[in-house]
Amino acid sequence: MGMEFDFSKLDPMDILDMAVYAEEEARSHYETLASWAAGDSNEEVVAFLERMAELEAAHRDTVAKLRRRRFGDTPANFTENLAWDIETPDYDKVPDTMTVRQALELARDSEVKAYEYYTQAKEYFSDDESLEVLETLRKAELNHKRMIEEELAKLG
């Protein structure tokens, strides 16, 4: 289950910092899911999950650039070492042996959590640049969900 955030207690820098960390978490988790899928020898799904990891890295870089433009080198108010669980699969749902379908379903659920995060985060920004980046990321998460659902449909 994802961490609950009280956005009213965060400032825009905090929200962007958390988004950077969350996108890095997502990249890492897609790589983990890809390695699990590789155990099933499903090269197409492995390639898909690796591509998703690359997309998450691109999101991380986009948010990091916005953060630097808005706040420079101001240190974050919290540590990157925390597990933010914004776009992290619910590993409590992971069985001892996971199928490709289960890996994709975990990934889909993670994209939904990220979409919800960006939807809430938008309410705490008023500048056009931040709103545009957050809306782009919000839509990207929906697109990722759609892409994963297409992969699931291919599995039958």
C-alpha cells in the first residue's frame, strides 16, 4: 500500500524532490520486474519492462531539471534513502514464484499510484511550468498503465 501524503504540509520543492526519488524507485523496480520476467524466458516482456525502466529514468530527469530550475542546489528537506512508495509495486502481493502476468499487474498498479500522486501534487502548484510538467507526468502514468494493459492482453 502506498504511503499517504498530506500535501498541505509539503512545499513545492518537497513535492518535486519526492517525485524525483519516486521516478528513480520506479526505474529500479521495473529493472527488478524485468529480471524476474527473464526467469520465465519471456524476452518480449523483459524488453517491455526494460523500456519502462528507461521511461521512468527520463521522467526522473525531467522532474530533476524542473527542480533545479526552480530551487537551484537547495538541499532537500528529507533523505533520498527513504522508500517513498509512490510508484513502487506492492511487494506484499508478490508470491514466491511470480508469473509474467503478475509482474505486469504489479507494474500497472504502481502506475496508478503514480498517477494519483501527480494528480494530488498539481493542486499545490500555481506556476505554469510546474503545472505543465506535472500534467505531462500524470498523463504519462496513464499511458504507461495503458501500455501495460496491452501487454497483459497479449498474454491472453
